[in-house]
Amino acid sequence: MLKLYGVGRSRASIVQWYLEELAIPYEFVVLDLQAGDLSQPTFLAINPFAKVPAIVDGDFTLWESGAILMYLAEKYGHELDSTEKRATIAQWVLFANSTLATGIFVEANRAREMPRLMKPLNELFERQPFVLGDQFSVADVAVGSLLSYIPMMLKLDLSEYPNVTAYMNRMAERLAFEKAIGGRS
């Protein structure tokens, strides 16, 4: 059975959301930061950088939420049926983990980057319900999870971006989202 390693309030919930969407069996191994679980040799063998999330799927180990999402999409999600589709989804997963995360959650970047990021997202969600169009995908897990952290962590005013807010609400209504991320504050 696939094992997901994480701690409370971490990007492990992003991976958990996608695992729930895929409805594949997994075990969530909750590590205790206070007890030093991340620096134990057994976990360092999984991720030598002592960070979560990480997964063990049979004999295969992987860390970094974006890489894990891409792996799960390819192995279990059957979303990546062409080179172009893989590249497009990778583009959005990398955008979420890099550009969007640093633009919103790094305070020094926020005033400059937030409008540059949110305006095009708002326009995108005015045209379509999901990142890639009419169908939910792993790209929505990547982008939607980071957007959902805004009201949980930053309490920023998103009133200028009603389509982003509507998208965030659509993501929050998903049962898998609720199980993995919803209700956390």
C-alpha cells in the first residue's frame, strides 16, 4: 500500500487531496516534528532533506509535492496521455509550487506579484471552471490547494478576483478536498 508521510499543516495535504480524488488506498503516516521524526534515519532514507511530503509506493520513494502529484497522475490518474498533456500539467504544477507560492506567500513579493498572478487567473476562471478547461485535473489540485491556503493563512482581500474566489469555492466543495484540506484553519 502506498504510504504518504506528512505533518500537520504541510504540503502533504495537497498530495492527500489528490490521493483522495484518485480513490486509491494509501496510509497517511503522520510524523511528529516535536519528537524529531523528520531527522530519524528511517525517514532520512526516504527524504535526506528531512522534508514532507514524501511517499513510498512499493519499492519507490519520492519527495516534493509537485513531483509526487506528477507521479500519481501518470501512474494512477491516467491524465497524462500525451507529451503535450504532460508538459501542460507540469507547467501548472510547477507554476503553483514556484511562481504562485512565492508570489503570494513570500511577503516581500506579495504586493508586486499578487496582482500579476491573480488577474490572469481571474480571467482564466471567467472563461472556464477548471485550470485546463471543463474537466478537473491534477493541475487543479496544485493550483487550487495553494489558492485555498490564502484565506486559511493570510486572510487577504480577494474581492477584486471574484472568479478566483468562485474557483476556490468549487474546489472546497469537492469531497476529497474536504477530507484532506477543508476545515483547517
